[in-house]
Amino acid sequence: MIRDYAATERTARRLTGQLRACEAAALAFCRLLEKWHRGEAVPATPGGRQAALRHAADRIETALAGLEGPLSRYLLELEPERAEGRSWYGGPGAGELVEWRPILDRAGVHACPNRVAAAYLELAVLVRALEGLADAARLDSAPDRSSLWAGLFDLRDTLLGSTVDDLRALAA
């Protein structure tokens, strides 16, 4: 679907490749936290868990930094025919709202629970949005050009702003 709306094959290829990298890194970050939420001590030591969180945050922050150029270029080239497009993905679900302080304490990880919660929510939304786009493409029910633009613009605005700031702080 991204290729269908792209002005050039190169732009589509760069964007889809970087979106895949972001999805993989976001999944790794979220799955790490979900393991701790289930009580799994992975890695086995608090220091290892602290390092794993820093690594996961750094990995997704790096992937998001690499997304800025291709996504901005794609949005510029997409040029929707109308500005009234609606975003095609939803916000966080109730199941994603977690109080991370007790989980981080139990894991022996020293990180701001508010930053963890915010990053987790935004990355979960990213993963769900990308899965929704893939499903829409498979079902031949892709969003129109202006809605695709609006959704990608919203993702860019959120992910490349406060989410990157939270991830940088967690990776430090």
C-alpha cells in the first residue's frame, strides 16, 4: 500500500525498510516489559535487566531517528488531495495502561515509570498501526491517500517528539 501511493520506488523502499526496523525494535521493547509484567526475571539479574532496558530503548530510539528522513520525504511526496483525512489507527487500549512502578521495582530496574509507560503506550500504538496497515492491504481495504497521510503524520508527530525524548532518557 505504501508503494502504491509513493512517488518513487526508492522512497517507498526506504520507508518500508525503516518501518520494519521500527516495528521490530518496538516489539522487542514492549515484549521485554511484558515479560517483567508477567513476573519473568529475564535477564536473570537486576543489572542485566537494567542493561536490557537501556539497550531496547536505545535500539528503538535509533530506529525512530532513522525513520525521520524517509517518513518526512514520503509525506512530502504523498500530497493528499484533501486535508480532511482521518487517522486510520486507534489510541492505546485499556489493556496497555499499566502501572509500571511496582513492576520496575520488582525487576530491580531504576527507570522513570512515567517515561516507561509513555514509551510503551506509543510503541504499542505504532505496532498496532503497522499491523492494521498490513491487514488493510491484505484485505484490499487500504485507507485513502489523505487518511494515510493523516495517520502517518500523526505517528511521526508523536514518535519523533516526546517518545524519542522518553527513549533517550531511558537509554541514558
